[in-house]
Amino acid sequence: MAHTPSALPLVDVHAHLYDAAFDADLGDVIARARARGVQAVLTVSETVPEAHRILALAERYPLIKPCAGLYPTILDCAAAADMLAFIRAHHDRLVAIGEVGLDYWKVQDEAEREMQRDIFARHIALARALDLPLNVHSRSAGRHTIAWLREHGAQRVLMHAFDGKASAARLGLEAGYYFSIPPSIVRSPQKQKLVQHVPLERLLLESDSPVLGPDQEQRNEPQNVWLSCLHIAAIKGVSVEEVAHSTTTNAQQLFPCAFA
């Protein structure tokens, strides 16, 4: 029997709904996500002010599940200390630590990369101490990021919008990590190849709203995780229903606090 998209359970595990791109119509964006069957939108921060705003938005929109972390290109030890203090103070309201990680595309100086790795290590240690999963950025640093996570004992990990090779992803799979796929898969041969190599039981859906949509010239939003679901199903040769249910189950296992 034919189904409507809203009949399927979907979870967006990485978005930026505090972004100014949503100031005028966030309520409508949330409503469209619900209509598509989206059950939760994990909303990650890049700074402490954004993390505060996410907590406020989550009070207004229960679909939003708050995460907090310092974006990897912010190489500021004071900002890192402030973020770690924020996470400790509000950990009972957070479902993950993120967006954190490494970015070797923007950060190319080795001394700055060392600082980036140190800040990331501090987030990893806090995630372990608080038993919170990590929502991880790894642009142009996939293999390095996974190696750093493994070296520091990270166990509950989402690799968001992973842009590395399948061989690098395999190292993450060996460690039990998950990989989330944005709607840009419709135009990304790299993401399509990644899906071929990552088993369904380790895949999740993300929007990375307002970016990484099906059309890079237009604002992305959480309802578009439906497109990720469709394309994963086509690549894997399985039903859309199977992908929806599997990715939602994976999200529930990795981020249990988002569904408590």
C-alpha cells in the first residue's frame, strides 16, 4: 500500500536552527518537518551564545533537541573554557556535545591545528565524563579526526557529513561510530560512495540546515532529510521504510536522551 512521507519516522541528527536564516519562519520550518514525519531535530551550537539560544528554542519547540559545542575553527582557549563550563552547567538538558571536531580545510597552520586538537580532546574528555555522545565535524580531516577520537577513548560518536574516503570511514566503523547523511547526497558522488560502504545499521539522517541541501543555492531545512532517506534506499537497494526505521532506531540508540 502506498504511504505518505509523514507515515515514516525520521530524525534529523544535525542542524543549526538558531541560524538567522530561520528567524522569520522557524515555526513553519518546524511544522513542515513534523509533516514529513521528523520526530526530533538535534540542533548543534558553534558558540556559547548560540548554545543559550538553542536551549531557549527547545523550550518553545519540543522538536528541537539541544546540543552544545565549540566549532572547530574557533581557536580560543577562553571560549573553549566557557563552552566546557556551559556544558557542565546544562548537561542535564543536552542530548549531545557538538558541533566539535577538527577542520583541516580552514585551519592549515600546524600550531593552530595543535590547538584545535587540544580543544577537541577537552570536549571528548567531558563527553566521556558526562556520558554524552559527540556530534563531530571533520572537514578535510576525516582520518585524523577518527584517529584522534579513538586515541582519546571516544565511544559514542556521530561523524556528521563525513567528507573522507571510505577507507577512513572504515576505521570509524571499527570503533562503533555512526555516519549521518545530508540531503546534498543528491549531488555528491562522495556521499553516494560513502553510503555504499557504510552499513545501514550505522547510518543516520541529517540536514545540516541551513546548508548542505539538495540545491546549494537554496536554504536547506530539516524536512529534507526525507531526500537523504530516499537516496540511501536507492543506493542500498532496500525500501524507504527500512531506511527510515533503521536510521531512527540508530538515532534512538546513539542519542537516547533525545527520546526520553
